[in-house]
Amino acid sequence: MIVILKNNPDQEQLNNLINWLKTMGMEVNISKGTTQTVVGLVGDTSKIDMDLIAALDIVEDVKRVQEPYKKANRKFHPEDTVIKVGDTQIGGGNLTIIAGPCSVESEEQVCTIAKLVKDAGATMLRGGAFKPRTSPYSFQGLGEEGLNLLREAREQTGLPIVTEIMKAEDIDLFDDIDVLQVGARNMQNFDLLKVLGSTDKPILLKRGMMATYQELLMSAEYIMSEGDPNVILCERGIRTFETQTRNTLDVSAVPVLRKLSHLPIILDPSHSGGKRDLVAPLSMASVAAGADGLEIEVHNHPEKALSDGPQAMLPDAFATLVENLHTLHEAMGKMKPIN
Ligand code: PEP
Ligand code: MN
């Protein structure tokens, strides 16, 4: 249920309302926007008399929220969420560019690529230390050592780091990691989501390759219901009948999720296309659709990469792409809205 308040509500009446809702067993979430304040209720609202609340002086409207996701729902929080990471912000009209290798392979590799992507305009560095691989015989990542190498690359470039956590028990290893990624394969690892929700870290939540938008939002809700509001949604391609691409980038995710949720939305053109030459057009399409950012794999020697070499962009091409993305993003700001 949401209670939409009139402008400049009397603070005492508002406090009384909040206290009463709490005594009724509700969890109360206040979203103060520039134009509207919304009081969102989580819990069993069946005992709450909507007409009684609607009759209060300070109340404009009361509505039931049918969707099972509440905190991730735009109805609960009408304004876009903006997440601060170091000196950068995700959402709120910024174009976030997360780039780096699929896997952290060595100090030289990750530090060299980190410098190259930083010079090209990346705002964050990605790199997997714990890798979810389809084959148990493939490179599984450097683990803790990989995290240390990412720290070293952050030290050298100042770029915040984004890296995947695969299991809840590892949480302490990620204490100083800037953004924790939940991979597509773990989107419904609910124990992991709950542990992540008990931190205040930004969480980059990737859409499972067979997950609906509602399932993605329910996974975001798992994190948020534990107290962490800093969730970034990531569309990374879904399974379809097409075999020419690794996955199918679902560009519709941007406008649909934008409507359903206030959380920032980024797209991953690397794991969706699965081929280097598809990354630039899919990135442009994502920004044209209104994405808040992109996560792109870049490698200086993709032929030697220990994972996902065929989809890694070369640093020069990536630099040109970032320029084009900014040109497009600026042009997007001048577009007339179409209703
Ligand atoms: C990755 O980002 O390296 C990765 C494994 O992605 P996904 O979980 O989307 O497959
Ligand atoms: Mn990868």
C-alpha cells in the first residue's frame, strides 16, 4: 500500500500517521521527492482501513500496490534512485561505463587494462576473481589473489572496482570492494541475496538468462528487504532460439524496468552478443533505449584471455565507442519526449 501525501504536510500529523502505522505492524518507507512524498507500507495491510487514511488532512491518495515487489517498485519511490560509488554516481542522468577484463589474470594484465580503460573514459573497472564457469575444467578465477590485484589496479587508477561474489560465505573478503556483482547464474541464490542485503554496498544484480522482469525485481526485493537500497539492475541477454549470438540482448528491459522500478538500469552488451563486433552496436542501442550505463569487457590480448576472449573489445575500439556513446547520450538529452 502507498499513501501519497499532499504538498508540505503538517509534520506532527505525519509523525502521528507513521507511528500509528508502525503500531499496526507495518514497515514504513518514506520517499521524499521534489514534487511528492510517498509513504510506502510493507507488511500485512489487510487490517489497515484505507478510507480512514484517505480522510486525513495531509493525505492526497491511498493505493494498494498489487505487484509483489514493493521497495523496488516505482510506486513506492517515484523518483529515480541514484547510487553513489566513490566520486561517481550511477543513475540520475549519468552515463556509467564499467569496463575491464572478464577475468583478472595477473597484476600486469589487470593494471594495464585498467589504465587503458580509464584513459578511454571508463568510470569503473570490472574484473572477475571468482568465476562462474559452465565447465569445471575452465579457468575458475584467481579468487582472493584476484581481489588483491583489483585493489592494486584501483590504487593505480582511482577507478572503483566491480567484481562478482559467488557465495554468501565469502562476504568478508569483499569488505572494501566498491560494487558487488551477482552473476546471472546466481540471480536466484536467495541466501546470497539476503546476505548482500544486510550490507550497505552497491549491488550489481544481473538478470538470469531465463528470468522475467518480475523475477529480476523480486531478486532486487530480496536485497532491499534486508535493508540495502543500493541495487543496480543489469540486463545481460536472455536465452532465445537464436544461435548466432551468445544470448539475445533484451533492449525492452530498459523502458519496461524504467516504468516498473526506480532502480538504475545498466546493460551488458558483451555477454549478450558474445562477439567483439557486436559490442559497439549493442552498446549504442542500449544508450539509445535510455540505459544508465554499460558493462563492457575489454582485453589488450583477447587471443590469450583465460575467459571470454572472443567478446572482449580491443582498447582502441573501446575508446572510440566511449566517445560515440557520449555523443549519443548528449543527443538523447535533446530528444523530444514521445508519449
Ligand atoms: C561476467 O560478468 O563476467 C559474467 C559471468 O556475467 P553473467 O553472470 O552475466 O554471465
Ligand atoms: Mn565474461
